[in-house]
Amino acid sequence: MKKAFLTGITGQDGSYLAELLLNKGYEVHGLIRRASTFNTDRIDHLYRDFHDPNAKLFLHFGDLNVSGQLMDLLHSIAPDEIYHLGAQSHVRVSFDMPEYTADITGLGTLRILEAIRKTGIQTKFYQASSSEMFGAAPPPQSEKTIFQPRSPYAAAKVYAYYIALNYRDAYGIFATNGILFNHESPRRGETFVTRKITRAATQIKLGLKDKLYLGNLEAKRDWGFAGDYVEAMWLMLQQDKPDDFVVATGETYSVREFVERVFAKLNLDYNKHVVVDKQYFRPTEVDVLLGDSTKARKILGWKPKVSFDMLVDMMIAADLELAKKEKTLLDSGFACNNSERMT
């Protein structure tokens, strides 16, 4: 039985990847931060008590800024594959918390690579790189495109990308960079723009709110389904040699087009509800991200299965069910928590 170690297992990508690996018969170990509240919603359906002899998912408390603990965990688990997905991953927030972003998103990768080097475990390492690294580079962007990061998050990811390359060349570690373009799902965090849109639109549809505040509506992104993209991660670590791959759909849509599509499917006029708020603009914007995933399609045999329209439908359906539950509670006299206070 293969063993995999995942950072960021409680996030969108981590939950889909854990599902994939468990379905393939892996024993999966995940790193989670200790908190006073449970933050495992996305993987609760996968978890069995560790006393259960059939348990295949194990969670370990830890943090990407504690190198000694990471070393101890990797030494004791000795995973065959490591998927490093954990990060401070919100681009706009990285402008407000640049030092923390650099520490977790950038140096967190270094700490894991150092743990691999010092423990001497034989493992394959996947680094979750980001299309944000391309920044101002003209589209389409491929593995040969020069990075032009436009945020502290993107700059931290560029550091992580190159430190993975360095450890690959210097120490012979199987380190692969997956440069993933935007990938969404019903499990996307509610502060990310796509989920913010579907969440608010379904609430507006049921009369739970009236306005949606957004930033730059003209920014264009290459959006795919997270469930498709984790398959590409796994395929990268099944190769004989480490390499770097862009993963993308090759199609781009603006935030405005995403809004229009969502509101139209709900028979709503977005012009009556969407308000542009300057506080959601980035100090430096990224205008267009459009990926060229020719290499991944040729070498990995990967291609997206879920279309843009299917993705939008999937997210609307999930958030509509959530909005219906909120409305039922509200109509019964129970107040719902405002989860979008900071968004």
C-alpha cells in the first residue's frame, strides 16, 4: 500500500486529492493546524476513527512554520508521495499579510524539502505552483513563459517553484512543480471570487440578501474544475522523472462573464445587484491568465473533463441548496451567521 502525505488536506484541493488517493488504495496522512473549532468539513465524509482497522486516512497536527515537527512527521510516516498544497493562498489577502504569506507559502516549501533531505526518505514531492506566478506575462502562458509576479502571494510561489528546482538539481530529490491555473468547485472558499459570486447570487435569488460587492470585473481567468486538476497532480508523481507542468483548460472568461452566466442561470439581472467596490481591487492587477497545457496533455495524458458551463452549474446547484437551508432556518426564527463579513 502506498502512503501519501498532504499539506493543505482540509482545503478544496486537499479534499479532492484525498478522495482520489483513497479510491486508489493509498494510506493518506494529512497535516492540519490545531484550532479551537473544527475545520475539517471538506474531509469529514472520508474520515474514520483511527481505532478502526479499516481506517486509511490519518490527520496530524502541525504547521508549515515549524520545521522540526515537519521533519519528525516525515521521518515517522516515510511517505512514498508528498503533495504540498498548504499555503496562504488568497492573493488579495497577501497584500495585507505579505510577511506571513512569504513565510508560509514560500519558506513552508523550503522546510518540507529540507525535511526530505535531512531524513533521507525516498519520496516524490509535488509542489503546488500557481498561474499567478505569470502575473503580467502575455497570454497564453506555458512552462516556457517567464514569471512576472504581481503580488506577495505570486512572489512567494515563485520562490517555492525555484527552491523545488534547486533541491531537484542539487540533491536529486524527485520534485515536481504543477503550475495550476484557476480551479474551482462547490468546495471553494467563500472569499474566492467564483464561490463568492455563486454564494451571493443564490442568496439573492431566495431573498436572503440584495447586493454583491466585487472588485475588478474585467480580469480574465482560465477556470477549471478542482476535481480534474488533482488527477493531474497524481499523474505527475507517477512519472519516472520529475518535471514541471502547466495545467489549464485553455479557455478564458472575465469575472464579468462569470457573473453574467451565474445570474442568468438564476433568471436574475446582475446589473441590479452587483456593485463594484474599489477595496477589492489589488494594488497591482493581473489582467489575463490563459494556460497552454499542451505538455501535460501529451506527456501525462491529462485533459479536463468538466467544462466551464458544467462547473458553473455545479457550483450554483450546491450553493442553492445551502441558501435553501439558510432560508428555512431564517423562516423558523434562527439567525444565520454572516460568513461574508470580511468579503
